[in-house]
Amino acid sequence: MQSKYQSLKEQVLNVGSGFIISATVWEFLIKPLVNEGYLSLDSTLTITCIFTVTSLIRGYTWRRVFNNFND
């Protein structure tokens, strides 16, 4: 079981890396596709799906890293 400190450290790294990853995904993947125009519902859902998938991957990765430290 994780200590409170380990849980806090995991979440700080998760949120911090999420900020960096989302800013990078926006700047180099989403923004060039959008061309700063009006976003349709399809575009909005696509962007939301991209961020959701990257968040799932990020969260899973950090959880595996911290679980390996506890073994």
C-alpha cells in the first residue's frame, strides 16, 4: 500500500506531466489541424478523445511506475 507521501508525489507528477503533455499535444497536434477556425461538434469530440486517451496513457504509466517502487 502506498504511503500518503507516495500518493501525493504520484499525483503531483501525474498532474504536472499532464499539463506539459496537453500543452505539447495542443501546440503540435491539435492547433495545426484546427487552423484557429470554428470548431464543429465532430472536431470538438475528436480533440476531447485525443486528450482523454493521452490522459489514460499518462495515468496508467505513472501508476505502473509507482507500483513498481512498492514491490
